[in-house]
Amino acid sequence: MSISEAAPASKGALWTGRVLSAVVVLFMIFDGVIKLPPLDVVTRAMTDLGWPADANVARLIGAIGLISTALYALPRASVLGAILLTGYMGGAISTHVRIGNPFFSHTLFGVYLGVILWGGLYLRDQRVRALIPFSR
């Protein structure tokens, strides 16, 4: 099945995809924005995760997250944004594994977000449905 042959999403699936994607975008905007100013709570959380207590490191991570999120939110660049955010989530997962955080609540949070991210994109983007066809 080519991209042009992928079935268009129903209105319900399209809106579900938009809502799932909006949840990811809103979470990532919050996550990125709180890393930009030198907030003490962010610095403490970063050191608890084994990152340096450096506001510039937090800003860089926040900027990467925000840029990736902006790309995900733009329909023409959403697949690239999803790929970049998947890498971002991988970094978060590896950080939690490295320091031994709880598995289901902390470590797998990036997996949960990634599933929501790709699920939302799958439901709202015909190109992704054509690339990953699920049999009926």
C-alpha cells in the first residue's frame, strides 16, 4: 500500500490523534520551558538524576526538547519531530535506568510518552499509517 493508498482516518480517529499529540506537546512545552530559567527545583532534579548542576546544561536540554516538540507540532515536519522526541525519550529512559529509579513510574515514563506520541501521529497522519500498516 502506498502513501496515497492509505485509508483516511475517520473523524474520531483524527481527533483522538490530535488530542494525544496535544497531550505530548503540552507536556513537552512545560518540560522545556521550566529548564530555560535557572530554577532551583530544576537544578536539584538534574543533580538527583546525575546531571551537572549547570543552568546551561538544563537550558540546552530544554531547547532541544522545545525544538523537537515544535517540529512534531508542525504537520509537514511531524515525523522528524517524532523521531527526535523518541531519541529525547531514550535519553530520559537511560538516565533513569542508570540511577536505578523505579521501573514503572520513572523509567518507563518515556516509553509511555513515546507510545502516546507515535499513537497520536499514527491516528492523525496518513503517511505514518501507510508506513506502518496494521492488518484488519
